[in-house]
Amino acid sequence: TIGATPQPNLPWMDNWADFWEEKRLNHMLKLTGNAGYNDEDVRKLRQKTRELLNHNPAPSLIHGDLWGGNKGFAKSPDGERGMVPVIFDPATYYGDREADVAMTYVFGGFGAEFYRGYESEWPLPPGHEERRTVYNLYHILNHEVLFGGYLGQARGMISKIMKS
């Protein structure tokens, strides 16, 4: 699940764009009544999403819900290192690591030091900025499902995706 929303992960799909379009975007669109769009507009969005996600990333085990509220500190298990950083409440699956990095931008909580450190260890590939909106649309649609009130933001993101 992602929060209380079912998150389909199976069966394994070899093509990342196929997985995201079917198991993430289409799933959330169904749960939100296509975010108020007609079938033709949804078809165009799904196609545009596939085009933007054609970079064929290597599968990574990702957290799946990496926002500032799901990180913190805990006492080290050995008690000798003091406090150590931890992440919790995952919606884990194998996917594009960019999806986790993108999520860190949704509600904040990650400073410039985090992004500099990430880039110094494993730089993100070209095009990741454009894909960020695609990945974060999933979370905003999920918030519409869980809480309501996010449809306007989701529609703005969809408009941005369609213009990219």
C-alpha cells in the first residue's frame, strides 16, 4: 500500500514505462475518476508519460514514499554511535530511483545537503527534472484519493506533463 491505498506491484514487468503507466498512473487515474478528464485526454496523458519514461532505468529497490515525514533519527543499535538517520513507513518496490528523489520535493524536508550528497554518490541522468512531475503526479493523485482537495494540483501537473 501507499498510505491506505492499494499499490499494485505484480506481476513483474520488464519495461519501466509499461510498469509506471499501468501500475502507477492508470491505477490512480481509475481511483480518481480520471482526475476529471475524458478518455481521449487520459489516453494522451498515458502516451506522453510513456514517452517521458523511455530512459530504461536499472531497477532499484526504492522506498516508494520518501518524504520528510518518513525520515528521522534513532539510537544506533550498538549504542556507541549515538543517533543515526533512519527512514520508515515504506511503500517499497523495484523501480526507478528517480521516483524516490522526486518524492523528496513534494512536501519538502530535504535540504540542499541531501541533494548534493546524492549527486556526489550517484548523479541523476539527464531528463530527471522533466520526469519529476510524472513521478510526483502519482503521489498527488494518491493524496486526492486519501484526503481530497488535491485535484486542482494534479490537473496542473497533468497540464505541465502534456506541455513537456
